[in-house]
Amino acid sequence: ISTVALVRGHRLAKRQLQLQEQQARLAALQHKALTEDQGNRRRADLRAVFEKRERGYKFVLRNAGAAPARNVRLVGPNGEQEPEPLISSEARSLFPVNELRPGEEVRAIAAIHLGTVLPAPLIFTWDDDSGANQQREIKVQIEG
């Protein structure tokens, strides 16, 4: 009887150790998620698409993040200030965007033609609450 009790006690202790290890992993995962969530609240998340309209296309830049993006700048893949397929005058009048608040978007006319490289690689640089000169290359595609 004492041997059976000893074996059962050992199994129970082993299960409790496994449970404690799983709880420690879960706590670490929750801490990591909370830290990332707090960091994401300080970041802008820029998204861009070309929207098909009845007559032509519109370039749409949207802030899907939780923080405003300030001083949003655009360059093409080779450093050009007015990259294709944006119309030069539209790009000059739109960029730099002073502030793009969460959920806000800006639009410009796009000139997409048979020779347009799609998805169009565009590089956006902006400042937000997490720091200056955040940068992302977005391969902009046609939507809708």
C-alpha cells in the first residue's frame, strides 16, 4: 500500500510541476503580448492601395494604426520624389502629409497604364509616438 501511495504521490508531483511550467510559459506570453500591445498603441500603421474608380484610379494612403503619423514622406524605389504611377502634381501637393490620424486617409489621382509596374513599390517614411523616421516599403496593388 505504501508503495502505491508513493508512486501516486510522485505522479501527482510530476503533474504539478508540468502545470507550473505551463503557467510560467503562459505568464511570459501574456507579458509579451501586453508589452507589444502597449508599443502598438504608439505606432502608426500605413497602408496603401490603388482604388479602381469608374474613370481611372485613385491612390489611397490610410493610417490603420493607433497613433497619428506625422510628416509622412514618399519616395519611389530608386529615390524619386514623384514616383510612378502617381501624377507628379498630385504627389507634390499631397506629400509630405503633416498629420495622418488613426483611421484617416488621403487620396490622389494615379495614372495606371499598360506599362505600369504592379505591384508598385513605394517607400513611406513618417514620425510617430514610437520614434522618428519610421520606414516601410509597401507594394501597392489595385483593389476593387
